[in-house]
Amino acid sequence: MILKKSSLIIFLIAGLLSFESPAFSQSANNPVVLLQGKIIDSQSGNPVGTGIQFVNSEGKKLQTKSNPGSGAFTQVLRPNEDFIIMFKDYILVDDSKTFRTPNVSEYHEMNKDFHIKKIVTGMELFRFNAYDPNESHIEGTSIQKMKEVKEMLAYNPKVNIIITINMGDSYFRPLKKNVPDESSKKKKKKNKTITITSEQQLSELTNQRIAELKDYMRSNNIPEKLATFEIIKTGKAAPPTSVKEKPSKKKYKKVKPEVNEASKTQNVIVTVGKIMNL
């Protein structure tokens, strides 16, 4: 058994030395980590034989397979690096699909099992905050989640997704705005005051958030045809009631309202829309 394991390690490292990228070469200055473990069905507890893909921060991909009988797999990786892990027709049950190899200065063996579940229609794949409240720009910390969505779709091209944007984190007060009076027949048009309702502002923000996501998908080579968008609008698009302090000589001061439960909800949810037959 010890002889077989030693032979396997020698074989894997020999294969690594022949890898084209010098960054993955084994040397005194470039140690490697041998990741080994099992792939397990999270519901049945049975071992799973499936394809596995590791994607590093540079976008380089390494692929292997787990044994159908035992679920066992091995893969040589670089130390102290983040890897997105994806499975063919399965998804990792952990919220994060990214893990980090240990920071070591010599050859190291890392044991790690992964629990996965079969990808089926209607399944929730990801849930995260892509936007700050009342904003449409994709928030920086959510970029890693978007990368995981990208790699899942790339490794599972049969999957179409539904991206649901929850607008419950945002609200607006009605806004007064001066605009040119187009109804005036005079050459020099006067301004008129209009009210932009809370609902109108929320609708505009919704469109901006969708546009921002689509721009991200295009710039990162994620086929837009693989995704459809849905919107959740929670309640009225109006601010919580302000609380007034005790009367004083000064004007009433508006107290910052408590954050309601809807605003705590993660505002992007990715589910499986359908699985195509390719």
C-alpha cells in the first residue's frame, strides 16, 4: 500500500514537471501541494465519480476526475493560492466555491473532502450581495462570487440560470426636480417643477442594476443567452418613517431609521432555470 502511494506521488510530480507553465514546476523555490480527498454526495453520503476543475487566480485551469467507486481524487496544486473548484453536473454545497492551499516551503500533502449536490432545475446555486443599498455598481467583494458563477457556467454549459435581483435593500423619498417646460410656446422656456416618485426611482435603479450585470457578463465572456433576469420588489418604494425627537427651539431632527429585514436580504440570487440537452 505504501509502495503504491509512493508510486502515485512520483507519477503525479513527474507529470507536473512536464507541465508547460514554469509556475507549476517543482523545485526548491517552487514547492507543490498534493491535494487528495473524496467527492461525496451531500444527501446520500455515497462517493461520486465526476469531473473536477480547479481555476487559479490567473484563470489557468486544471482538470481531474474522482473515482466512481470510492470518490477519491488527487491533484497537484501550487501552495498559498486561491482556487475555484467546480464539478461536472454537480455544485459544491459550501457557500464559497473557493479554497486556498497552505503556504508551505516544501512538498506538502493536503487532505480535503468535498460534499456536492446534483444540479437540478430550480436549485439555488449562489446568493450574495452584489450592490450596496440604493446603488447599481457591482460591489467589490462580490466580484469573486461573479467569477464562481462564470466558472460554473463554463464547466457546465448545459445549465441556464435565472438571476434574481432583490430590490428590498433600497428605497427613495419622492424627489422634486426642475425641468424645462416643453409645453411652453415661448422661445425661452421656463422651468417647471415635477415630482419623481419613489416607485419611478426604484424602477430606474432596477434597470441600472440589470444593465450593470449584463455589462459585467459581456466584459467577462459570459454568454448573456445563458441567463434571464427576474426582479423582487419588496413592499412600497418609500423610506421608513422618521422618528422625531422631543420639541426644542431647533427644528425637528430626523433620526436615522433602523435597517429593516428586507434590506438585510442578499440582493442577488442565482438559480437553475433549465438544463439543456446538448
